[in-house]
Amino acid sequence: MLPSIARTLASSSGAKTLLVKPATRSLATFASQKVTMSNLESDKFINYQRIEDNLKIVRDRARAFGPSQSGVISSPKFTGRLHHFEDLIFSLNLRSLGHPLTLAEKVVYGHLDDAKNQDIERGTSYLKLRPDRVACQDATAQMALLQFMSAGLPSVAVPTTVHCDHLIEAQKGGVADLARANEINKEVYNFLATCSQKYNIGFWKPGSGIIHQIILENYAFPGGMMIGTDSHTPNAGGLGMVAVGVGGADAVDVMADIPWELKCPKVIGIKLTGKLSGWASPKDVILKVAGILTVKGGTGAIVEYFGPGVDSISCTGMATICNMGAEIGATTSLFPYNSRMADYLRATKRENIAAYADVFKHNLTPDAGAKYDQVIEIDLNTLEPYVNGPFTPDLATPLSQFKDAVIKNGWPKEMKVGLIGSCTNSSYEDMSRSASLAQQALDAGVPAKAKFTITPGSEQIRATIERDGQAAVFDKIGGVVLANACGPCIGQWDRQDVKKGERNSILISYNRNFTGRNDANPATHAFVTSPELVTAMVFSGDLTFNPMTDTLQGANGPFKFQPPNGAELPPRGFDAGVDTYQAPPADRSKVVVDVAPTSNRLQLLTPFAKYDPKNYKDIDVLIKVQGKCTTDHISMAGPWLKFRGHLDNISNNMLIGAVNIANEQANSIYNKLTKQFEAVPKTARDYKAAGKPWVVIGDENYGEGSSREHAALEVRHLGGVAVIVKSFARIHETNLKKQGMLPLTFADPKDYEKINPEDIVSIQGLESFAPGVPLNLHVAKPDGKTVDIKLNHTFNDGQIGWFKAGSALNLMAAAAK
């Protein structure tokens, strides 16, 4: 801790004013405190001093020149630096400043690459940032590492980890499924392991657990910034971290010591009052928020939770809420540092970080008077459980109204399977509360009516619930504990109890429930709710059952559940279980990355071609997509995950889930060369072979869902040059830009109606391509008529450089020569 903390005073607003005095001038900065980021990285330290210095610059600019409008700091002129410890006198009485900061702004601006000269305007400026670390899951890590290898660098520039969690299919149970995955995926795991060794990356072996749970247990820290190649990276916001899901190309930038670019996010404030109790859980907070903001309401914004209700939520509960911020399109979500986070840090043997964060708390909480772009208030005292779905995570129904909704909409009443766990809800608290309900039913002699699966989030959670008895309770009711991996949440589920096409209902404590997401069956109605509700409903097998009010028949008569209860943290501490971590070796010079040239799962990359004007004139519309088109529609997961390291093979799933407006069918489009309806990838390959570039026309929030950059890579690989839609999800738009594509939006969304699949289009204005200058889409109809449509874009100068070079990676490789 910093020496000689003089005193902590309470301001009139209830905020804290921290006054710090040095014991000696030699211990003058936060930089003098050597606190490791992780117990697994003894030479990597938390850099709170950078945040301190950056925020002083930002505040001085705001004070000296004043914001031109709310959330804007421009005209950079400040050139001073912190030299003396006396400058470290912090006051949260910000009436003299023009711009009190939200917590999100503090963490984001604290990681600016150049705070003196960075224009800062919410929703407009492109910030250049220096994240603390990078995390990759095994499915996306393959392409990210293949791209990093192409850059020709000897080592990653920031702490980086790879986590094997996506390629394990749920079939029989944890032990058998893990053994099967190790055999099937041997060459991929070997590639990831050797590549991690070669480039100084920490490697978590299969069975370790889900990336986000491992990050929370080992790497997340308050005030940190991390990017991860998975859309649920924001899970780390439960420990006060700005953690953002990105595509692999963004991760490569950071690993290669290039500042990461992010459009300055707006900040949505969620004020929590009251206290969670009874059946209400942290999951219900985000399910309610999803119903309010919808799947695109958080786009371009960080969601920041604040207010007195925050302290009633555990650290892992906060992580659950932040995790599902991905389902509202948010850049990320986070909570202010508090005692619940400190408790979790100490429980996971990081008490040094908790002590350091206690001293730095003035920058781990929002300023008094911080301004949000939107504020939503939720009273936790009155919050009831929610059930969201089917087919979309924002169709929110309070439990008290769910029975009526089931009957009114004709959803299948029988609950076939209940599934708890995943990266969203697999904490010790989740498992304890669920087990308490299962034990009640056991004691009352009530048998389970639906199948039940449990996915531990990590080896540590699995070992701890096995030691403490929760796993035994689940076993007694017929539950199957799956491997410590993603499993059914991402479609890795060899489901056998229903036939494809059979209408049925499942309840999940996961995060996503898009059509076919969990079991590849488009007729499965998946409903997202808390693990507690899933567990209780397993004993009724009926979606119209309300465990808060209804009774079941037990061995000794009618039985009614009491509210769940469980420990926030294990009273005897965590059991680490099997050691599944591989540290990079001290000498990496002799490590050879293993990629077999004959592999059908791994393929070294070939650079994309540079910008050529002829590719944007008189081009075909490959498909005009009707309605929702998520990354699952563009590049399905499930069995396709095995090809994530082989671009050509995985491109055979490109857009096969998207609905063609011409015939309202999936994977059936008119091939102008063969003059018949054929599969989308087949048609695209025919056009590419004939030298015919093409575009995709899409609807609202195109590319919603996962961070998977394959949804952009495949389109580029098979000859696409542009994707033109009403609006984009943030990550997918960036991924398209990174690969040299043109993500464009209709200036008037109604212009979507003016284009038909048989049209020929030209994208005009690229010879003078510039930020803020719209392009023109010239549409030629089969009858000779033409239409001109104004198209907007969000490219800045640097991103236009990516486009002209053919991809961001091309530009990076050229700069490295």
C-alpha cells in the first residue's frame, strides 16, 4: 500500500476525499507500488500510475479549456507532467471542474495512449488505448494467432492468455467428454500450446474452465482494461475492469504493441436501489435491463452500474450482470469497486490487489455529479425473477406473467431439459443456491421431471462443489455434470432426446437463445433465466409452474419451495483442483509452432488483395437478408467450430443461416451463373472463380451476437467487397473494417426496400474516400431503370488505410518491413 495515508474525509455529498502524503519523496507515485496483475505473472504489474497521470491531464484540460458540450474535451494544449508526490492530492469535490467523470470514463481515459493530444467526444472520437492484457478462447485464438504469426514479431507485447473451452462437446459427462475432445482436437490444442510457448503466452489446457471464469479468478482487477476475442469478455466488469469483446485482428494489434482503437463510448447509467432478496438474483437485473434496452440499445455505450443497491450484489453476481451486457450490444459493462470485490479478491488469493485498490478507490468509483447519456433506475426491493425468450434474449417476461405468456403464445409447455452453468452463471454462489433448491426437493421426495445438466465454470468451481457436496446433491436428482467448458451454451451439445424439427422447450441459465443456438434445432424454444429458476422448474417439467406460488406433490403431500439460499464464497476457501495451466518457457528460441501443411483444421493465411477500384463497379448482390442476422446466421458455431483455424473450410458455412428475402429460405439463393437456386457458399465461390465481386444487403443490427471475426473473414475470403445494412452491431462492423471490407449503412433505412437481389450495384465515391463523407450506391435494375442511394460509413483516416491496404494486417506487415 502507499505509505502514510493521512486521512479520509467524507464530502458533503457522501463521496470520499482521499488525501495522500508521502513518507519520503522517493516513494512518490503509484508506480513505486509493485503489485502483480496475477499470481501467475510475477513480472507484470498493475499500472495505476498511468491512470493517475492520464486523468490529471484530462482534468486539467477540462478545467483549463472547459468542455464544449457534455462529454467533450478538445483543443489539447496541456503539456505538464506529474513530478512530485505532493501533486497526488485527490479531491472528489469537482464543482470547480467542467467535467466530472463517470467510472467508465476514468478507466477508459486512464488507458489513453496520448492523453495530451487525444480528442475526446462521446460517441464521436476514436480513442487510441493501451489495454493491460489480452485473452483468447480456443476457437477464436486459432485465427488470432495465425494472424499474429503473419506479423513476424518474436513475442506478444502485453500479457496474453489462451483458454481451451469452446471445442469440448457435451455428450455423456465431464470426464468422458473431455477425453473425447482431447483426442478429436489434438492437432488444434497442440498448435495453440506450441504457439503460446513460442510467443510468451499463458496457456490454459482443456478442462481448465471457461475463459471468463478463469479471467475472473486469476486476471481481472479493478480499474484494468482488457480485450478478449469473445463477446462475453465484459464478464470481468464484475471486478471493475473495462473488458471488451473484439475480433482477433484487434487482439493482434494489442499483442503487437499497436494502440487499440475504440470509438469513444457513451455511458448508460443503471442506478440500483434497494436490496436483492428471496428469489430475485443478479441475473434478473440484466434480464430486466435487456427488456428495457433491447438487443441493440447498448450499442456504442458502456453500461455503468451505480447507486446504493450495488453493495447488495456479490462480485460474481456483478460479473453475471456484466457478462450479459453483450446481449444488449454494449461495448462493455462495469461496477464500481466495493467491499464485495475486495472479498472476492481475497478469496482468490489476491489480497495484495484488494489492498492496492483500496488506496486507489478514488479512481475506481464515479465522480460526484458524473453525467450519463441515459439513466435507468431499478429498485431491487421490488425486482422479481424474469424469463427471457424464446429466440431472443430481450423478450423479457416477469415470472408472475410467464404462465399467461406461455399459454397465449402457444409455446411448448413441457420443459424437456434444464441447463445451468456457463460463463454467465457458474459461480460458487450460483451452484450453492441451486443445490439448496435441489436438496429441498430431495427432502420432500419430489423427483425431477426434466433432464438436468450442470456446467461448472472452472476446474476450481468443479473441485470446490465436489468437495462441499453440491455436486453430490445434483447427482442424486439425476443431474449430469458436464466438462468445465462452454458446451451447450455455444451449440456444443450432442442432444439426443428430441429430433431435429421437433418443437420443445428448454430453460437455460446461459446468455443467448437465438434460433438453433444451443442444439442446432430451430424448433427448440430456449428461455433464459436464473440458475435457481431453472433448477426449481426441473422438478415440475412444466413452463406454467411458478415455484414462488405453486406446489408440487411430494412423498408426504404437497410441497412448496422456499426461496433459495447459498454461500457467496466457499467457507473453507476454494479447492484449486487439477493444475491445468501451462506457463511459457524461459527459453522460447527452440520452440516450433506445429501446423501440418496437410491439415484440414489449420491453414496458414494468405494476405488479402489491396484495394482495386474495378471491384466496386457493376457488382452483384449475393443475398438480400431478411430480418435478424446474427453472427450465428453468418458463421454458425456448433460442429463448425472445428474449422476455426482453417479459413477456406469454415467458409463453407458462410451465411447459411441467413434468410433470403427472395424466397424466404435459408441457404438458398439464385446463382446468376448456373441460373438456379443454390447454397450461399457455393454461389459465392462460383462468383469468386468468375472474378465477380459481390455485396450483402442486410437489416437492423446486422452481426449481432458473438465476436467471431470469421463472420467477416469468410465474406472477404469468398469475394465480398461490402456489406450494406440498416445498422451494425459494434464488433462486427469493426471486424469487417479490419479485413478490408466496406461496412456501410443506408442514410435512410427505408432505402433497404429499393434494392432487390437481381440488381447490379456500383459503390461510388471511393476515389475520394474520406471520414464523414458519404458514398453513393448506384443501383441498376434489370429493366434498365436506376436508383441512387446515399450510404454512410464510420471510417476514420487510419481505417481507410486498412481498406486501401487490403486489411489491417496487411498494413501492419508492411510497416514491420
